[in-house]
Amino acid sequence: MNFSLDFSPLAPYWPVFLRGAWLTLRMTSVAVVAGVSVGIFVAFAKNSRNRILAQLCSAYIEVVRNTPFLVQIFLLYFGLASLGVRMPTFAAATLAMVVNIAAYAAEIIRAGIDSVPRGQIEAAQCLGLSTWRIRWHVMLQPAIERVYPALTSQFLLMMQASAMASQISAEELTAIANTVQSDTFRSLETYIVVALLYLVLAVLVKLIAYAVGETIFKRRRTLRRAAAHGRRSAVNDPPGTAPLVHTPYVHAAVRLRARTGGRVS
């Protein structure tokens, strides 16, 4: 069998590939932002004292997590069309992604909220903080920081699952690949290019998620600087001095020592 890879027939289609990759990235970005926002609300609602609301949120999560994503797309695109509600393919695919990622994000965020020590919440209540401030500063921010790697993984899975939108003719990357390979009859080369483009998109999503995490979670940067300072101090301190590398609040002690000229009571 004589076969050799030949990517030259795909050269005229590079603008088409890039347009499909851009649409995939747009769908993922909208789904992530909207889905996480809905997921935060669902996570708090599931833990609320309103039993009916909590049960509705639990039912929503279970239904979405236990049905195929492709079926969810078909329900929104074909099912609503049979009821007279017609949506563009981009809107239907993005809405299905939002519904899907919101359910998974809700469970991930709820697990993070449950990991917040009860004592911190009670201390905030004793200080007279409002319910909104307690939920935002004491519960939500630490929770998201803890589960952020899991959320990032979910973002990548959702970006890859967007390929199913090709089944309703959304012009994303996989749909473009199907069109190109049917025109050029170079299926292997076409899907190799598409796989590489998905890999590039995955790396881009990781970099964006990392940059967002570094911007939002300032405590991470503070702890890293404190750990680095502790390592340098361990090298310069006399033998037998215990390093403060693993002390979470070493940065506060360092600042206090600098202000008091080394006198820390």
C-alpha cells in the first residue's frame, strides 16, 4: 500500500480552519463565563434552607450529568424547534454548553464551599458581616481557589465537547474538518491538522485560566513570595535556625519586622 502524507491540498483552507478554531474558542469562552456564573448560583441554592429550591437544583444537576451532551444539544435545537422556538446553531450549541458546564461547575463549587471550615463562617457572623460579604469573601473566594484546577479541567473538557456541535451544522472546528476532508479527500491529513489545532486551543485555554487565576487569587502570589523569602532566609540564617518556609503567614511577620526594625513582640 503506497500512501504518503500530503498537506498541500489543505493550504487553501487555512483561513477556514482558523475561522472554525475562532468559533470554537468563542463558544467555549461564552459557555465558561455564563456556565460558572449559573453554577455559583446553583451551588448556593442547593445548600439553601429552601428544600424545594435545593431539590430542584439537585434534580437539574443529576439530569444534566447523567444524559449525553449530544442529546442535550438535540433537545435544545430540534426539540425547541418542534415547539416553534428556532435558534441559530451557534446560540443552540452555546446554550447547551452553558447548561452542561453549569451543572458540573455547581457540584465542583459546592464541594469547595463545603470544605470551608465552619469556624470561619461563624467568626465572620460574629464580626457582623452581612450575608453577601460572608458568601463572597469567606465562602466563595476560598472555595473557588481550592477547586480552581478542577474547574480548569472542566473548561478543557467542554472545549473538546464542543465538537459535538458539528451535528447541528455549527461551523466550529470539527464541522470545518468534515467539509474540508470531503472536498480534498485527505481525511488523515485533515484530522491531523484539526487535532493540532485543538491542542493549541487547549494550551491557550490553560494559559488564559492560569493568568486569570494569578490575577484573582492574590494570596497565591503572596504565599509563593513568602516561601521564596523563607528559602533564602534558610540559606542565610545561622545553622540550627528553623526555616519559616511552610508558615502561611510568614509574609505578615516579614512586613512587621521591616516596619519595626527587627523588633517583633
